[in-house]
Amino acid sequence: MPALAFCLLFQACSGGSDSGKKNIEPVYDPTTGRLKQLKYDSDGDGKVDTVSYMDAARVLRIEIDKDEDGKVDRWEYYDANQKLEKVGFSRSNDGVEDGWSYAGPDGKITRIEISTRRDGKISRIEHYQGEQPASAEEDTDGDGAMDKWETYDGGRLASVSFDSAHHGKPDRRLVYAADGTVKVEVDPAGTGQWAAQKP
């Protein structure tokens, strides 16, 4: 169980400290009596800034409003084994969840999924290695198919490929050299055989 939720659950359902219990409000299902939520005022200012959504003692997700502006900043999702599965965030800090990060066993982010249109549909996926971007793919026109691919070299953007013909494979790409120069290449047939674009 996540440490924060365990602490809240322990204080709400057992002895705990009096001051801690005052900041925690458990919410139970009126039909089953099962714990549904733990509302927590982490700094004691009278405003709930953390809500844990529960299935009895099991944590489903935790929503956190760090700046206490009434809008959630962070969404934590937990799997059946109570391990953190992903963390949601709002890129515009307006309470609309439009990005989700996934961490590897070492706690470092390995993937970020983004809903660029903020409609809940994943349209961009970024991959990371050693906390640096490694590659990305994006659906730029919203048709459900990836049509833009990025590759990185040591965190530096190395190339951007496009599927301008909408046949599922890149047919045009920009290759960025370390000195900042750009080369345009084409592969009209989508075979992986790139050639310099003729002027």
C-alpha cells in the first residue's frame, strides 16, 4: 500500500494522533459500509488537498491539489498489488489531466503519454532512457495513427520523420547534425531506403 494512504488509513481507522485524525475524513459507502475515500488536509489549513479513492483498504488512486487552488495537480494510480502504476498531471495546471508518466523499477521515468488535444486520448508517447528523451511518436492529425516520429541522441533531437502520405510509414524526415545543420531526406515508398531530397 502507498505510504501516504497507509498513514491516512492508520490514523483514520485506529488510534493515530489526535491532530492527525482531525485532518482526515473517511467516507464510507452507505450501502456496504466499505471505505470509499480518505480526505486529507495535509497542512491543517482547513482545506482538503489530498483525496485517496479506496476499495476498503485497497488504494485505487490518489488525487493531490498541491497548490490548494481547488484543482487537482497530480493523479496517482495503483495496480492490484498496490504499486504505483502511473502518475497523471495537467500540463496547463488547470485541473485537466492530459499527461501520464510511467517509471521503471529504479523510479526513473521511462515513458510519458500525452493527450495533446486534452480529450483523454493518447496522441503522443515519449520514451526516456536515463532521464533523457530517447524517442517519441505522435498522431498529429488525430486520426488514431502515429504519423510523426522523433529520435534523440544523448538528449539532442537527431531526426524527425513524417508520414505525409498516410500509409503508416515515414516517407520524409529531417536529420539534425550536432553542429545544427539540417538535412532533408525522402523515402516515397516507405521501404526504409532514405535519399537526400532533390532541390
